[in-house]
Amino acid sequence: MVRSFALLVVGVVIQFRGTIAAAKIPRPSLSQSPEHKQVTEPLGYEILDEKVAYHRWRSIVQRSVRIPNGNLVDFDIVGQKTDAGASIVFAWNTKAKTCTLVKEYNPGCHKILAGLAAGLVEDDKHGDCFATAAEHELEEECHLSGENSEWYLLTNRPIAMDKYASTLIAPFLVLDPEHVENPKPLDDEEDIEIVRDVPIEEVVRMIREGEMNVIGSWASLLAIEKLRELGEIP
């Protein structure tokens, strides 16, 4: 199979023919990028000790850090079962000028909220590739294939999810993914409603009304900004 893609470093566009896996966006490692190391190992903050206090779907790491004023501070750091990051995908139809969302149970707030296709990067399914995880989650949760679509990575690197979280998230925009008749199955804990043909105005309303969680809102706003840059929306 012939595979071709273009990957630009800033405002990243990834065009795939054949498979998204051809353009790997691997999980960051401190040894790979001096810039990333500077961000994640700030001057004057020294990790003295850390240990796993709890591990299941989520993990809690107790981390002891000496901060610049000399104080020793203990933090509880929240991680995921794979510690390999996560991907989230905003799916856009350029003809209808609408997107595809999902609605699912959010156990933390005990509510049904709207959101985007998203999931962890898992070694046994995706290797260390955020892009492959994005493609799989799009198919599993939205029943859409981005195999022949144009993809954009919406940040220059995966972004920290939260002040006290170790998970890094890569947000994507995909244009004109195609319907899949027999999609990959959902995970056992997932019960998802697919919401198609959602206009941008409704997405913004959901964000303002608290009908979407923070991560989904953040990725949606990045996608909306990119769509305006592309001339897809005013």
C-alpha cells in the first residue's frame, strides 16, 4: 500500500493516504527534546522521592519535591493506567459545516456530558503513537474513519492535562471522516451516544452552559480557531 503524508511543525497538518499510523506522533520523552525537558524539569525544583500509592484505571503517585525556597512539599499526582498520554479528536464535515460529538457518562461529576472522541494511548493497541490512538478512538466512538482525511494537530506538542496530572493530551482536528459500517468495538466501561450534525453555535453554547467537560471544551475551542483559520467558518 502506498502511504503519503505531510507533517508541518507549526499549525500541524497531517494528510494521510493509507493509514494515520504512517505519521507517528510519539509520546514525548525527556531524553528526546531539550525544550520539553526545560518545561517538565523547572530550575530549582528537585524531585527527591516518589512512590505509587494507588494503581488501577487511575494511579496516584506521592511525589516529594524540594522547591526553590528550600521547603520540602508532598504532592499527589494523578496518572492514567498506561501513563502514555491521550488523544482527543474534533470531527468536522466541510460540506454540512457541522461536527460530530459524543454524549457519555462522566463518573467524576455523575452527569451525562457532551464531548469529543478521546482515549488513552495504549501500547498494545497504538504503540507510543498519539495519532494512531486518535484514529482508533474516532472509529470506536464516532463510527468514523479518518483514513483518507486531512488531519491537524492543534498544538505544537502534547499538553499537560492539569496541574496535578501527569497525562499529556494531543488534540486533533479531522476533516470529512467517512462513516464506518462495522466500527471497532467500544471498551467495556463505555456507553456512548453519537451526536451528529452539530453546528458550531451549539458547541459554543454547550461549553458556556457547562454541558461539556474542560478537556472537550479546550479541544473544541482549538478546533474552532483552526476552522476559522482555514476559512471553514466565519
